[in-house]
Amino acid sequence: MHGDTRPSFIPQIAKADSMNFDYLYTFTQSNLLEVPIYFLIYRRFLTFRQTLLIVTLANSCTHPFVFFGFMGSGWSYLTSVIIAEMFAVGGETGLHSFASKLSWQRPFFAALVANLFSWQVAPALTYLFFL
Amino acid sequence: MKLSYEQKAWLCLLAVLFALTMLSERSGYSIRDLKTVNWDVVLMLTPSGIVNNLLLTPEHYLRPYYSQHSERGDLFGDPAMVVLLLLVGCMAILGLLSFRKSRKPIA
């Protein structure tokens, strides 16, 4: 079969075979690396389900800006990654503290550890699995 | 049927994941394009790598892959990317607000 034989009224979104899920994979990988760290630190206050929920929602606020904003900013890689990590830690501290009604210290510590862990491990996983 | 605030937050999460899928498609970002990146440098510039290599001064290694590799998908030149980003952010914040309402104050 050559070309796309589907009727033209099917919207672009329905062409699942041509969808690009690479960014979604990157987001999910980063999220799954961070959730266990957050849960370890929040376990006295939040269930695993609640932790998964607020971590994923907060990450969806920060990760796209980190990924497409800071990393594509034109700064040197080192500058981009350091500013992006600071933004992620700050943003996630605020969002977690707001959503969970915890004081800022615990979310700050959790965000710092989780983001450092993710930054350390995620590039290595991408390299090992895809390149 | 009345949903609890936490259930509403989960619904927001579903919407967020859907929007992220659209963002993923729109961005044109491809992991396999990262093959030509100097991975020695990227892996060196991790937290442990920075501690060990404070004197390294890398240049713009990843920028083309995140923003200029394809003709579309540049955050600074594509309004659709900006709208999708704002959509993701708004729905995520809505979910977090719903979750907050489901929480009792911590003594």
C-alpha cells in the first residue's frame, strides 16, 4: 500500500501510526523516576495515588517549559540545564506545597532530591535504550 | 453522579496526558535524532559529572534537537506550541486546585 488511504474527513489526530510519542515518553520517564522519590518523602502525608497525581500534574506544568523552553533557549547546555533544574525545583516546590497544603520545606527537599536524581539518571536511560 | 474533588483531579490528569500527547506530536521532537549529540559531554554534565568537572565549558549541544531540528515545533516561533503549553498548564493547575480542595488542613 502506498500513501494514506484513509478518507480525508478523519482528522489528523486519528492517524495513530504516524503519531510522535517521543516527548510523551521523555515526560513519562522523568515522571516515573521522580514519583518514588516524592512518595518516600511524602509517605506520612499522602498515599501513593495522591503522590502520583500531584507529581504528574505539577510535572506537566514544569517539564514542557524546561524541555522546549530552557533547553531550546540558545544558552550553553550547562547554563540551560542549571537554570531549567532551578526552575523545576522552584516550580514543583510551589505547586506541591499549594496542592498538598504542606509547608514549603518538605516539598522543597523532595523536589531537590527528585530532580537531581532525574537529571542524573534520565540521560543515561535515554542513551541506553534508544541510542 | 457527583464526583469528589480528587476524582475531578484525576480527570484533569487524563486531559493533561491527552494534551501532552498532542504536544508531543506537534513538537516534532525525536529521540533518535539525539544520536549525533556528544553524549560524553551530556553524561558528564549530570550532577555527579558537574561536581567532577567544574571547569568544563560546553557550547550549544542540544539546542538544534529541541527547537530547530524540524521546521515546526519551535516554542518561540509556533503559536500552536504556545497554546498547547498553556492548555497543559491550565488543566494541570485545575487538577491541583481540585486536589487541594479534597485535602483537609494539616495541623
